Amino acid sequence: MASAHNRLKAVQQHLTPAQVHAKAVDPVASMDQERAKAAFDIRELTYLLDGGKKVTELKERMMLELERDPLFKMHDIHDISKDELRERTMQKFSSLLHHLQNEPVDQFRKRMEVVSMLDPGFWTRFGVHYGLFIGALQSNATPGQLGYWFEKGALSLNGLVGCFAMTELGHGSNVPGLETTATFDEASDQFIIHTPTLTATKWWIGGAAHSATHSTVFAQLMVNGKCYGTKCFVVQLRDPKTYACMPGVNIGDIGKKMGRDGIDNGWIQFTNVRIPRGNMLMKHTKVSRSGAVKEPKLQQLTYGALLQGRVAMVVDSGNVSKKALAIAIRYAAVRRQFSSSDSTIETKLLDYPIHQRRLMPLLAQTFAMLFTGSEMTTMYNEMMQRLENAKPGDSDLDEVMETLKETHSTSAGLKAFCTWNCLETIEQCRQACGGHGYSAYTGLAGMYQDFAVQCTWEGDNTILTLQAGRYLISSYREAMKGKKLSPGVGYLNRLDQLIGKKCQVKELEDLLRPEIIIEGWQVVCANVVKNAAKEFEAHLARGKKPDDAYEECSQSRLYAAKLHTFGYLYHRFVDGVAKVSDDLKLVLDSVSLLYGLYTIEENAGAFLQYEYFSPKQIEFIREKTNALCKVVREQAIPLVDSFNLSDFMINSPLGRADGNVYEHYFDQVKRSNPQGEHPYFQRIIKPLIERKSEADDEEEDDEAAGLESEDEDEDEEEE
Amino acid sequence: MASAHNRLKAVQQHLTPAQVHAKAVDPVASMDQERAKAAFDIRELTYLLDGGKKVTELKERMMLELERDPLFKMHDIHDISKDELRERTMQKFSSLLHHLQNEPVDQFRKRMEVVSMLDPGFWTRFGVHYGLFIGALQSNATPGQLGYWFEKGALSLNGLVGCFAMTELGHGSNVPGLETTATFDEASDQFIIHTPTLTATKWWIGGAAHSATHSTVFAQLMVNGKCYGTKCFVVQLRDPKTYACMPGVNIGDIGKKMGRDGIDNGWIQFTNVRIPRGNMLMKHTKVSRSGAVKEPKLQQLTYGALLQGRVAMVVDSGNVSKKALAIAIRYAAVRRQFSSSDSTIETKLLDYPIHQRRLMPLLAQTFAMLFTGSEMTTMYNEMMQRLENAKPGDSDLDEVMETLKETHSTSAGLKAFCTWNCLETIEQCRQACGGHGYSAYTGLAGMYQDFAVQCTWEGDNTILTLQAGRYLISSYREAMKGKKLSPGVGYLNRLDQLIGKKCQVKELEDLLRPEIIIEGWQVVCANVVKNAAKEFEAHLARGKKPDDAYEECSQSRLYAAKLHTFGYLYHRFVDGVAKVSDDLKLVLDSVSLLYGLYTIEENAGAFLQYEYFSPKQIEFIREKTNALCKVVREQAIPLVDSFNLSDFMINSPLGRADGNVYEHYFDQVKRSNPQGEHPYFQRIIKPLIERKSEADDEEEDDEAAGLESEDEDEDEEEE
């Protein structure tokens, strides 16, 4: 960089003062300047976010290992084809498999988290086998069956690669409505797996196109002409020796997607494929040799597994937002454009109030998601512990079950709004990088394309918000009947105090106290939940069945879930920050307050609608949000540094830690697009531009550019 | 489709009643059902949107011509590489060139509009020469120079292909701050074009990588050591006979982008490149043979050209939204998922209130953008006509100039918010297609990637909103001094009546009258503009310079511009609908009312903040928005049909006019990804899954799946 800086200086010496302001100022110096502002111990914040020094060091080791592994090279990732990407993604399996078999589970999980931030496509492809396929076995197989498939190689990937065939071309969210059939044939003691219609084609199946030998297949269990609903079966798809499809199995490639092209999503059609009866996973429903069906007495509890997935996606939303913001904020710290009136040096983007407004609230939101993810992970672990220890009849069991239900619903809303938040953050960061955000090499476009699917899979976001809203309505109605609710929705037990409550503070400054903001959210949420419930009840009163009544008030459900979720995020953030001390607390207090005020401002309509805040108070909050953006901006680079992502992990020249963005960007573009022969001049351009006679071209070249006569006049006038 | 339907029926006969509800219902019949609901003449609405029957027929002819032109085939567009796409894009030049030279300008413009909806990448690449390069010549060249370059082949693309080199690596929005220099050398009567630093590298230059022989280059004019600011020069980049770069010209490829990969964006570095003095375009500033610089007396008026570009982007936002909504709404009309409690048939997505809520307001917004685009085009043409006819000193001239300034500012806000609206519409449509929205073949992912750049180019959206906000503040201040403003901001002349005004209607139903909604927007806008101006003045009073004071209140400027723009869109929409009669008016009244109520709801915070609407009124508006979504939903397919886009233009199996989405989607996926040999089994998968001994595999295969013992127990229990 020193050389670039010197070049720049050398050039500037030949310029007039009027031009100097137009020159870029050394971006490395700009970055150093920002870093020097740190008012807290960056390393301590990293430990806090990671969950301790040991975890940070572990993650650093893993980042280094990935960086040095040639298979994980990332610099060419934007230019290789889908086919190359798929192949390379498969090659990475052996590397991760090695670690899976040689390190403790917790450590491996952390490795997966790091890998997911670097290469979400690979992470998903690996996760199809180890998360979905193995997970389906664990949830649905008897211990004997589980042992059988593990011995057969499922855990070690020994001659067996699994996939997970649930979704069909015509059915996504409605799992009970799947069309694939599994018909018991008593004579042969087999099930016949069959795709009856085009829309029953298994679709989007990750790993089906090229990877899997086996699949867990969700199909309607048919025994003696009776349908018992959707169950899970293991079906062999391919011969592991040749990867030829098994008879009756027809597999195709789903092809190009918006992102994550490293995964070989495929479609599968089964035409009367016979599998042994034992390949039905019988942990819950059982089918005997003679075709007797034994259904479980209780509906299986799948809360736990779903919940864990959702909490993971809250954490993932925080992690991906980290990466996006690292790029946009570091770029804003060194990019200069226009000068303010009293300076000859152009102004850093980060110094523009509007740019602070674009990025600082998103930075605060990222911390909110990270703290919430971490708080929820702890809650989840404690809850599962209590659940495991509780015995039927225990008084504790009811309470835990209540909390489980509530967390299940809250996590549905969190999954939806956090993935939406993250997607929006990526796009805002991309736009904040101006034109350069449109380059593939700056990383944000690809990040958007990879992340977008998170809003749809593991529960379509809109459907999840409706589930969360439905739970809020039913909780409200139970509270009205006197039931004590679990803490997350406990405010619905205090409706008397909350409905109609106005914020009464002596000084406007008191509005900045977290307890006031938390109360504000509770008042607003109590009101919107009540309104949604009243609307629901009005539909019931008009004779609608409950399900239809719920559909009719779905907009109110979504609104209630949204406000509940944002209030929840703020509350968890404040809880998390309360455990911190000293300098760290100071900076995090600003960040959490910014988040609180920003989300109130964004939802000002609700706060005014229910008159918790007055117009004057909202105006004050708006001003303070501006002011806090400035405060947080001062620590923006140290905060981003605390994310502790290496340049390799960020993989964007605009997000370089050293700030040397232009040289790295130019290098990347040149390396990815070497200069060379023109690819199609002879074939396409030459015939096009030479299609007329070329006779008089040379004559024209000798003329000056049509200016002579005017030109001479000018001279006379001026001199 | 008949055969698929029969297949389906055949299958259903073998199913139990419990399963029938899970079956897809014939999507073609579902679509027919929707089409039969049309309560207006679809064709008439098409004529209205297109601007008359003749235009519709012209567009249909062009769509057909494109569809039959093998170069414009679109079915493989998602699977070809960037290099193939670039080459094919260049091949299309000759086709369009033929039309350019053989049809009237108006007709050709319409053709470009149609092409832009089909292939935005090609449209841009063609537009670089004919829009940007030729446009720069027209704006900056003397008549003699213009004639010279036209004779040289600029119009006919005869041995000359142009590009437009303004943006630099380190400078986008700040054109006066560009670093490239053009230094006059009197001895040789030449300019020396030079790139002094890395950040001065011309960047993002469309057509530079492979197409252009010449470029208009924006550089700092330096004469005798003095800098005269940014001017425009024509620089030859390549030898048209060989396409080798000229001496001193260094060109590279910018490579992969988020979208529009058919354009060969490049970077250019000039190292002391000499050009004749006449290659400086001297319409405004002139440099004589002896180095005398004559600057124009008046700043050139570029309002016109900028304005036209912005109006075009409002129209484009409407057009692209049409395409996105055609896909999402048609899919929603045939996709069924879950059944309501009193039906065995699954429910159409379009019948879910929440799905109506997701798509109907966006449909209404699309109409708002289309009507506004059309109203503005008319206004623009009238204004330019008046401007052309007016002579200096005319009383009309001042008024036109005032309107021009206002429209220039309003169009800045419209460009920003309409392109943001459209990008958001595409993404919402994509998510509304569930998982299938993530497939490249359903078209929405690519549409997002292609469109995203519109938020940045031709003026970064955020910067444009700030310009619009700045104009609102200065208009307010002029109005306070008694100046009569132009109609678009005329409400600022009625501040006395608007500030503090509450909506007082006898019946809540009166809130649905357009004049009430228009007044509401004016009240709210008057308030936010006033607040922004007060904030600005407070900063002035604290001693800030005007530019700095404007920066400090940029969030308020953005907010004012946002509300002004949405109010404006609604007003223009209502104006446009007022000209329509009969059945068309009926349906468009619902659509425009939905738009009005939806935007109030979205900005409820402002309406409550300034107490124009009471909380109770807002609640009523919320309910009516829900109700109107249902009303508009009934006409959703006829409305989408009125867009009159052929299946070829829409290029998405989910957007098929006949509703036969699943068969077309499956066909597309199969055609794009033919089944064949496994690409890397031998090389990668086999070594991975066979890395352990295979000795006992065969034994295991003979065992049943670990179930025997349990299995027998079960049988005994059950029988």
C-alpha cells in the first residue's frame, strides 16, 4: 500500500489545488484512524459473542484450517460453472468427514457453523446427509432400525449416502397432503413406493441428483385399502457400486437455482418400487407381518427438533448479517465521495448521516439477533434438560411443556423475521456499496442469492408467522380464562394493566430507559394480540369454523407476530447486555438502545395507534435515533472487528480488514478475468461493423474532427 | 393437459376418500375459472395501458417477431455461461440494427421497450451505444462535430462502436470529482488523456470489455496548468480492423456481475493517450488552437435528458412488476395447498387472505406506477414543447422552468421509490411462489438480479431521494416568502390550511373518497416538509453552512421525499383513472382505492403523528384494505391478462397463461438438465464411499433391517 500511497502523492504534486479534493485519500490510513477510536476491548467483545475465549480460539483454528485447505479456496468461486461447483463441493466431503470422525461433537458443530458462513452450499449438501437423512432416522427409526442403518454405513458414509425426500412438486408446506404412496403388499412382505401423479414427483431433493444412494421418503401409508397418513420409509435409490438407479427409480437434476448451486437438488419418481417391510421406520406407527397397523397413542413430540433448527437459523441470520455488515461498513470507512464545505478532502461515506442511518440500525439489529440466538440456545438446552429429568405427573412437566410450546411458537416468529431481517440487511449492504455492490466479486450479490432460500425452507416464513400469531391468539384467550402463561407471553396475563396504558415520564430523556421501551412493546403487543383475538372471535360469532376464522384474521395474526417478535428481540438483547460490565456494557448499551428506538420508529404506527407514545414522544425518539446512529458510528469499525472474521472468511475486497479495498478489488477482477485475445471479434463483431463498403474510411481519418471553421473563429474572438 | 387430467382421475379412483383432498386439481380448469370472472373488457384495459389499440397491435407484432427470431430464444438462458451469453447478446445487434434503420423512431422506441422486458442485458448493451454514447455526442458536440462522428459511422455502427466512460473505480456519483485528466498540449494541438491513479481507472464501462472502438471519456480539462473541470472527449480505444487496443489504452473485463451478464462491462486505463484537439466535444466549453479556453456563459441545462431517463425508469418499474406479478398471481390461481374445513379440495393460494395481502397491494402499486409513468410522459412532452416554443423573456418561460425544476425533482424521487418498489415486488413475488421461486427456471430470481442495478445507476436511489428532499425544503422556504410554486408542490402554498388539519368526516365510509385521501397525503407531506425545513433552519441557526445543514437533516429529507412520492403516485393514479369510464373505471377505482389505503396503512405512523387520521379511522382503513384485497383478488387474473404479455415474454412455466404450470415446469427442468451419465461418480464419490473395506457388505444385505425381534412381538400383541 505504501507504494500506492506514494504514487498518489507523486501524482498530486502535478495537480492544481482545485483538483486535490477529488483524490482518494489513502484507504489504509482511513481504516487505521477508525480502528484507533475503539473505546472498548475488541477481543473481549469477540469472546462474549463467541461464548468464551476457548471458542474464539477454536474458531480461529478452524478458519485457518479452511484457509489453508486448497479445496476450500474461494477466490474463483464466482466464475466457476455450476458443474464445477457441484464437483468441488462433493470433493469437500472427505475433509469434513475426517473431522466428524476425529473430534468431539461440540467442536464439530462449531466447525460446521464456521463452514456454513464460508460456503453455505457445501454446508447444506453435507447437512442433507448428516442433518436431514440421519435426523429422519433418529426421529422415526426404532433403536434396532437405527443400529441397522448405522452399521450399514449411514454414520460413516461407507457405501451409503442419504437424502431426504419430503417435498413434492405439488406439495411443500402441506406434509399431510403428500401424494406419494407406500402400499403394503402382504404376500411379499414389502411396501410398494409409488408416485401416482406428476405433482407427486419428489422435488427439490438435495443430494438426489448426484450424491445419494438412499433416501428417507415420506409417503402415505396404505394398508388393506386404508390410508394411515404420511410416514417415513427408507428407499434405496442407486447401486453404490455403479450409481445406476435402482429399478423403478427415475431421478433427474433440478438444475440451476438462485444460489447454493453446489447442492445437487433433484427430482425423484418412484414407479412401483418394492422395499422390505422393515424399511418403514417404525418408532411411532408399526405395521406387522400380517398388515396390522399399530398407531402411537400420543402424537409424537417434534417440538424439540424443530425448535433447535429455528434457533440455529436465528444464529445463522446473525452470522450472515455480520459478514454483510463487515463488508459494507469497512467499505464505508474508506470510501470517500464529495467533500463537505470546509474540507478539501472528500468525506468518508460513514461520516454522512444518511449512511449512518442506512447501516447503524442494521448493525444494532445484528447484535440483537446474535444475543437472542445465544439466549435462546441457553434456554433451549435448559428446557430440554428439564424435560429429560421430568417424569410423567411431575408438576414441573406441565410448566416445561407450556414453556416448550411457547418457545416453539416464538421461535417460529423469530425464524421468519430474523431470516427476513438478514436478507434485507444483505441487500441494504449491497446497495450501500453503490455500483461495486453489483459486482460478483464484492460478495454481497452471491450472499443474497445463497441466503434467500432461508426465507422459504424449514417452514415458509409467512406460514410460520401465522403459526406464531395463532399461538398468540390462543394464549390471549387462555389468559382471559385465567390461565397462567409461560414467561415469553406472560404480558398477556397483565392485560388489565397494559391495555390503554400511556407512557408517562417526567422527562423525555426517560424514554431511553430500557424498562420503558420493554413496557411499550408489551403494551403495543397486548393491544394487537387483543385486536387479533377479537377479530377471530367476531368471525366465530358469525358462524365460521375456527380454522376458517383464523384464516380470515391472518393479516392481524401476522402483525401480532411481527410486533411480538421485535419486542422479544429487544427484550432478549437487553437481558443479554445486562450480564455484561464495564466498557463493553457502555458500547452495547448504545447499540441496544439504538435497536430499541429504531424498531419503535419503524413501527411508530402501532405505538401511536394505541397511544402508548404521544406524537411528541415519537418525534423525540426519531431525533434520538439519529443521534445514536452517530454514537454507534464512532465504534462501527471496532464493532465489526469484534466479529473476528478473517479476510478469507469475508472473501470480499471491499471488506478487507486493512482497508486496502481498491488494490484488492482490482487484483481480484484482473485475476478472475485475465486479458487476452478477443473471444468473438472475427466471428461476430467484424462482420457487423464492416457490413458496408470501407472505401472512404481512410480519407475521413485524415480530416480533423469537423471543427476547423468554428475553431478559427473562436481563436480570433478570444485573443 | 387433458391427458394429465385423465391420468389424475385414473389415479384418484384407486384412492380412499381421505386421500382425495391431497390431490392437485386440474390447474387449467382452475385458471379458466378465474378468467371467467372478468367483470370488464380485458382487451380495453390493454389498450388503455398500452396507449391505444394501434400500440397494442404493434407490441404484439414485435413480441411475435422476437419469439420467432432464433437469436432471441429464451428457454436456455439460465444455463448458458457468461461467455456464451455475451456472445449471443452481441449477435442480437444486427437484428435490432436492421429495425433501427428501417422503421420510424416511435416504433423503434416501442420495440426497445418490448426488448427491454425480454432481455434487459441486451437492451442495456445496445443502449450503451445508442443511448449513452450517441446521447453524449448529442449533448456535448457542436453540430459540426456531431456530423463528423455520424459520418464516421456512429449512427450506422459502421466501423465504430461507442461506449461511455464516466464512472471511475473511486468515483461514481461525484462527477466533478473524477480524476482522469485531459491535458492540452499546444505544441501538437492534442489532448493527453491520462489515468493518474488506480482509483482513476474507468470502471463499469458497459461495452468496453469487448464491443467498443471509441469512447466518450469524461476527464478534467487541464490547460496551461489550470483545471477547468470535467469535460467530455472522444477517445479511440481499438483498431476497428483488429480490435487491438490503441497505444496507451489498457482495457480489462469487469467480469461476473449480479445480473445482466450479457453486457461486457470493462475497466479502462489511459496512459498518456494523445487525441486531436477536435476530439474534445465543444458544444459548451471550447479550447482554441492556442489554448484559450472559452467557458459557456450559462450552466448547460441537462434537466431534460435526465428527466426523460427517470420517467423511463418509472415505466420500466411498472413493466417489470407486470411480469413478476403475472408469474406470482397466475401461479397462485392454480397452486393449491391445504384444504379449508368444509372442502375436500385444496384451497388456491389466491383464496387465502394472507396471499391476497401479499400480492394485491403490489398489483395495485404496479398500476399506480404505470399510470404515473404514462401521465408523466405526457406532461414531459407538453413541457418540452412549451420550452421549445418559448422565447427568452416570455412570461411562460419562467413558469415552464419552474415546472421543469419541480418535475426534475419529483422524478428523482419517483425513480428512486419506483425502482425500489419494483425490486421489492419481484422479491415478494418470488417468495410467494414458495420453493419454486428459488429455481432459476421460474424466472423471478434472474429478474431480481437483472433489475437490482436500477436502484444504483442513473443516480443512486438514496442520493436521488436526498435531492428530492432538498428541493422540497427549498420550495417550502420559497413558499414562506410568498412565491407561487409549481402544481406538483402547490400544496406547500396552502400550509395555513394544511398544517394541523384533521380529517373530519361524518361517516367512516367517507374516508374512501379519493379527495379525502389526496388531502390526507397533502397534510402529511406539508407537515413532514415543514419539519425537515425547520430542522434545516435550526442547523443554519447553529452556524452550519447550508450544505452541511442539509446533510444533517438528510433522514428528514429522505422521509419527506418518500411521503411526497407516494402521495404523488396516488394522485397521478387517481387522475389517470378519472379519464376512464364504465366497467374499466369500476375495476380501476377498486385498484386505486386499494393503493391509496394500503399506502396509508404502510405509513400509518405519519398519518397518526400529524393527527390527520385518528386511531379509529386508521383501524377502519386497515379493515377496508383487507376487504379491498378480496375485491381486487376476484379480478386478479383478468387484470394480469390485461398486461398482454405472451408466454414467451414471461418465460416462466409458473406464469403460463393456460395455467398448466406443473407440466411446463417439469418439461423445462428436464430439457435444461437431460438425464445422463453420472458426471463425477468414478472420480470423486466412489473413492469416498468405498474408502473402507467392503468385505462384509454382502452379508449385511441379506439381513432384514434390524427389525425381526420387535416385529414378531408386535404381531402377537395385535392379532
